[in-house]
Amino acid sequence: MGRRRAQAVRWAGGKGGPCLGAHFADTSCAMTTRRTTPPRYTPLVQTLPASVPFVGPETQERARGAAFTARLGANESVFGPSPKAVAAMAQAAQDTWMYGDPEVFDLRAALAAHHGVAAANVVVGEGIDGLLGYLVRLLIAPGDGVVTSDGAYPTFGYHVTGFGGILHKVPYAGDHEDPEALIARARDTRAKLIYFANPDNPMGSWHDAATVQAMIDALPDGCVLALDEAYADTAPASAIPALDMTHPRVIRFRTFSKAYGLAGLRVGYALAQPDFITAFNKIRHHFGMGRVAQAGALAALQDQDYLHATVASIAAARDRIAAIARDNGLVPLPSATNFVTIDCGRDGAFARAVLASLVAQGIFVRMPFTPPQDRCIRVSVGGRPDLDALAAALPRALAEAGTLTPM
């Protein structure tokens, strides 16, 4: 008997080997039981809801059976990336048979030079969202306390609960995040991490650099400040504190998804003290940044003239959105971002009805999730056709919301 034949006999329970065949020859009922037994998920995963922080516009388009006329909800840049970035990505596409540089050396060096820091102060990752996930993994074990604002960027909270952290929330103060309340709550709960965005999403509000620096100076011992500066490129210079790469517990996040117009690439970066960055290198996905993404972000960074032109276009579009809001009796909130949050003047139910009507008319917008900020809708900047469509749809949305919602 050949070797393969003998092994087959042993597997089938034949002479010359253990009766493994008996193990595989259970009754059909037992087989069915084994096949329907679910994976052994961790206790933590079993407690989590089957949800995501955002429902994408593509999901909504599939549900409504039609594409949106104006995509004004995801805080992207309809003005697009620099033509130099597009050319660099096209060139890099020819080399996509190779993995991207796991050290992201060229982009990190360019970012360091751009900000006047060392390459050792820079980590690049899969958007700020990906970097926030790494940060939480670095710091938060099950039961650890984390402080954030109630209604702030939900993806951060998604990561915290995904690693078993305990969220402690403070309310906004006058449509601004409240730095003093965040610090006080962190001190009271002995939290390991604070999340604070400046400028803020979803309200578009901001604090001046002195206020942010005072928050940094007041950090409790052992507590890290995650300073989300995704909208730094569209904010006034007076809102952004000088970079200090010596503080061991402050990490500042930036992105190519907003003013640089590269949201589809998922390139973000963080700036921090070198030891902090070294910790990221212990756990980050070293091949997470593809070759095309690295090339596109590097070329975009090197075309600051295009960035400045885009920022001017964003400011003009913010002014147009504000005018549309005022023309309809609504109040646009001041914004240092690439969106405008519009106070609809009533409660969350009314704002949700306005949003639903806009979506039904093909205008993709979003809104804050938490009262009292949910009295608003949030409109990303767009080009003239996008904003013309918004101007045409908003009066009908307000009229329909008024008939569906009691005063």
C-alpha cells in the first residue's frame, strides 16, 4: 500500500492508525450543530452595538435609488486635489506592484520640514480616524477613563468603546467645546486621555491659541491630550498654538482629507514628542500607506499655492452658504472649517425633518447628533452648481418640515 493510500486509510479509521474517521463521521445532527456554532467573540465585542459612526452617502444613494445632486455632507473638498498631486498619483500608479515605503520616509521628511520639526516628531497613518484608533490602542485598556465632549466627533468614541474604555462626556458651552470642563472632568475621573478638536466638528467653532495653550498647561498628570486639528488649514492663524514637540503628553493630528482635497486617499499624520511617536511604531500598520497615497500627499504638500487658492474658495463658499441660510430666515454659525453649521431655529425634530427633505431632493447634508446642537444642520462647502441646488431645495425643505413638525 502506498504512503498516501495508507494515510487515507488511517484518516478513515482503517487499519494501521487512530480512528480519526470516527471523529469525522458523526451524525448529521452533530455536524449541523458544529457548523452553526458561532465564533467565540470576546466578551467586549459581544457588548458592542452593530453600528458605525456614519452612514455614507453611497449607502443613502443606494437606499433612495438615485445619486445625489449635491454632495454637501462629508466635509470633503469639491475643489479637488492639486493637479500636481493628480500627476504624481498617476505616475505612482505604474509602480503599484510594489508596496509603499513602510517608513513613509519622504512624506515624513517633507512634513517635518513644512512644520519646522524633526522627522522623529511625525507619524503618518490611514487618516486621522486610523491614527485615533492607534492612539486608543496605545493608551486605553478595558475600564480606563476617557474624556470627550457630548456630541463631538463620534469616530473617536467608536474607538474608545471598541477597546473597552469608559467615555466621560461634558456638554458644549455656547456651541463651543468647553476646555475648562474637559480638564476638570479628566481630573475628577483620573482619565488617561482627553479628545478635543479645534476647530470643532460638527459646529465649526474654534478657540484662540491662548485658550488651547492654557488647556495644555492644565493637563492633569498622566493624562494625554489628543488635539484634533483636522481643520487647521482653514482656520485663522490665531486659533492654532505654536508647535511644541517637547510636551510628552500632547499629540496633534492633521489631515490631507480636507483643504488638500485627498479624502479618498486616507492620509493623516500626527505630531508629538519623539518617544510618543516611537510608541506608535510598535503597533501601527507598517504597510497601511500605499505607494499612490504617499506620492499624492507629498505632491499636494509641495503645492502650497494650490492649497492657498483652495482655502480662498472654501471661504467664499462658506459666505455663500451663510447667505443662503439668512435668505431663508436661518442663522449660520461662525465657522473656521470647510462647512457651515446652520441653526434651524427650533428643535432636533424640526432639523431632522429639514434634513430628510433635503436628502429626498438630492442634497446630501448631515447634522449634529446631540441636543441642543441637533437643532442645526451641517452643510459642507461646494461649487456654484452645488450651492445653487441647495438654495433651490432649502425653502421647500423648511416648508415641508413646518407641516410635519408642531411649532
